[in-house]
Amino acid sequence: MKERRPIIVAGGGIGGLAAAIALADKGWPVEVIERASEFREIGAGIQLGPNGARMLEALGVAPLLAPSAIRLTEIAVYDGLSGSHLASLPLGASAEERYGAPYWAVHRADLHGALLRRCEDIDGVRLRTGVALARLQSTPDGVIVGTETGKNLQGAGLVLADGVWSTGRCQLFPRTEARFLGKTASRALLAAPDAPPSMIEPRVGLWLLPHAHVVHYPVKAGSQLNIVVILKDDWMEQRWDGSGEQVFIEERLASAAPALRELVAIPGQWGRWPLYELDPLKRWSNGLVTLLGDAAHPVLPFLAQGASLALEDAVTLADSLARQGDVLAAWQSYGNQRRPRTARLQATSKRNGRIYHLSGPSRLARNLAMRNLPAARLLAQYDWIYEFGR
Ligand SMILES: Cc1cc2nc3c(=O)[nH]c(=O)nc-3n(C[C@H](O)[C@H](O)[C@H](O)COP(=O)(O)OP(=O)(O)OC[C@H]3O[C@@H](n4cnc5c(N)ncnc54)[C@H](O)[C@@H]3O)c2cc1C
């Protein structure tokens, strides 16, 4: 490898580690700085559409994750009040053939752990924990990253992958703070023997309620069930490890169908995430600094696509650098390629959230429309998302 200053990646989450792998695979030295004292992910599940699974293949990470991943066969949608089945999105072998990649459910720690192992195997990647970006400066021939301990790091370019509350984004583009949506997501994991047996099957259950919805699917090769409850809430602390209260969730779902009430009564312990959003940005890069993942385009979790998009960003960014050979031009071209797609996904996800949470007569109209929509047409609506990179 030629003597080059590294590309600095701020943030060692799913997006940051994926970017490090993709850039190093193209021959660039990379230095990842992560604020936390160790690399870790919270205990919860994550769905990876065929577009995300394909990116993991390109990054050489898919084989490391495959043993614990669940190949999902369908997303079954229910009315959460009556418990009646509304529609099913078929995801089995035919969808896998259609998109050329599987639809996976994984544990976040397994995904993050697989990305980390791949990083550790690449000579060109340096990983540093307990180092937080505090300030950034782009000069004509490089970047200077000021850390919270006062030390400066120098690089050929900077990728801000520091999440939805990105410190770097707000310095690069003032007045781009994310807004609280007024909703939270509470998550719990159940050991398979404690879960209703039908819910451990390789499928997603999606239950729609007025101002709320519940999602569940198995993870860790079927040994655990992941449950997420999204509802109106005013808990808005900027962290992803708040504790949710059992009583609060049971009270809010008191009018739900019996199967759903029984499910949310099991866990006892929940963790809570506040949901934040940001309008699509007009630019992602300024000089030699660019944004990636949630820092660039936080996506509400009503399409289960945020992590897959961060993986797509990582692969596109590295391809762009390999093609342009020059950081400034590469960052610009990457942003131009990615912004229309991520903006469309942000809008579609937000719209999905509104549809999921309808109440009164609109809820009944939605149910009728969903019941009458053929499965093939339902799936075709997602082609533009799942076919990416084919
Ligand atoms: C309830 C919920 C469910 C979801 N479900 C799905 C799903 O099923 N499928 C899917 O694809 N996506 C899903 N998502 C979205 C997905 O979790 C995110 O899009 C993804 O984690 C973004 O990864 P990231 O690396 O961009 O950011 P993060 O995961 O937020 O990583 C940012 C990293 O930067 C570090 N950091 C922060 N500040 C600094 C700093 N100043 N200096 C250095 N490091 C810093 C943080 O410690 C962190 O490690 C869901 C999101 C939520 C909230």
C-alpha cells in the first residue's frame, strides 16, 4: 500500500465499520474513532432486506453472519385491535430469486460483531475506542479532527458516521439538529422457550394499532424472539439505552387483541429508543468531509431500512473514491448518487408510519385496501428498494 494519510471515520457503528471495510478493500488506510469505550451494539434485532444482504456480501461479511441469521419467509400484517390478518408480504425462496439475495433477521450485536471481525482482519484499518470527534476542520489538502481530549488527528478525508445526533453534521451544516418525532420504540428479547411457539417461526409479525404498532421476529438462529413496540411518547433523551416500563407498555396496549396483550406481558424488561427525524439535506459533503448512515439521513424505522442504507452508503462511497481517485471529487459524486434514493426512502418510511398508526374510519379503509391487495403487487412496491446493487 502506498504511504497515504488515512481516511478518518468518526463513529464505529454499523455504517462506520462498513465504510472502513469498503475503503480499506479499495486500498485506502482507514482510522476509525469511536466515542464509546468499546465497540458494541445494543441488544435488539434488525431486519436486513435483500439490498442490505447484498452489500454484506460485497463487504465479505455475509459468510460471518449467515450462521446466526434467519431467512425470513414472510411479513404477516395484522390489525392489532381485532387480531385479524390483513396481508402478507411473501419473502421466501421466490423473493430471494427475484432479488438475488435473502431477506434476513439478525441480532444487532451479531451484525456489528461480524463487521468488527472483518475490520480486525484487514491490515489497513486502525480501530480506536474512547476517542470522540469534538471539532473538525477541512484544509485544502486534508482534514484536522479535534478530539474531546484535545488531541488533533490528521487525515486525507473525514467520514462522519456518528449517528442521528451527529456532532460533526451540525458543525458542517449549522441548524441541522434532528427533531424528536413524539414516538419511542421499546424493545425486548425473549428466550425462545418463553415465546409463543408460532412467533418463533421465521416470519415477521406486524400489528397495526391506532398511534402504535408492534413488530416481532426471531433472531440468533431462532433462539430468541425480538419484540419492538412503537408508540406515541414524550421520552426524548438523546440516547438509545433508556429503560422502558412494563406497566407503561401494557397500559398503552390495553385495548389490543388478546394474542398481542399476552405477548407484551411476557418480557418484564424493555429498553427504549426515542425516534428522531431530519429533513433530507441538500448536500452531504463540504470540502474533504462527508456524511454517512444516520448522520446523513436518519430513516424512521417504518421500513426497516436504516442499516441497509448505511451499508449501501459505505459501498458507494468506496466505489466512488476508487473511480475518482481524489477525495474531494469522490465525496461529491457519492452524495449526488445517494441523496435522491435516501430522501425517497425517508419520505416513504414516514408515510408508512402514518398508515400504520391510523385510527377511526381511516383505519378501516386501510384494512380494506390491504386485504384486497394481491401479495405480488404488495411485493412489487418494494422492488426499487430491494433491487439496489443487483
Ligand atoms: C427502533 C429501531 C428499529 C430499527 N430497525 C431497523 C431494521 O430492522 N433494519 C434496518 O436496516 N435499520 C433499522 N433501524 C435503523 C438502524 O438502526 C440505523 O439506521 C443504523 O444503526 C445506523 O447506523 P450508523 O452507523 O449510521 O449510526 P449509529 O448506529 O448511531 O452509530 C453511530 C456511532 O457513532 C458513535 N459516535 C457518536 N458520536 C461520536 C463522536 N463525536 N465521535 C466518535 N464516535 C461517535 C456512537 O457511539 C455510535 O457507535 C432501526 C432503528 C430504530 C431506532
